[in-house]
Amino acid sequence: MPAPVVLPAIPATTSPFQPDKVRHLIFGTLAAIQLTIKELHKRGYAEPNDWSQPLPTGRPGEVMAILTKRVEELPQP
């Protein structure tokens, strides 16, 4: 089994990042994104209306959608 990847610590900044939220980005055709959003909804992960409207990426036939989701309380180290 390969060793886990350890990411370097990120220094504190004044950015608006909030550690109790995650942002998901999905890229693909409009049909693939709509299917993925429906599948995640069926699994109880997110409501379809919680995702952004599809946004163009600049690549032919490709769009992206964004979901910002609050996560449950994170375990303390």
C-alpha cells in the first residue's frame, strides 16, 4: 500500500476561507453535470438548487457547477 500523501501546512491568511465549509466543482457536459447533481441528490448529499447555474469554462461543450456545503463539526486532532 502506498504511503499517504502529506500536504504542507497552509499559513494563516486574511482570506475569507471558512474551514467548516467545502466547495465542490464539477466539470463536464451539461448533461453529465445534470446527471451527477441528480445522483448526488438521490444519495441525500445535496439539493439540486444548492448548486450554481452551469457556468461556461471556455472549453467547447464544457461547463462547470459549484456547490458550497457546510460540513458537520470536524473532529479535533
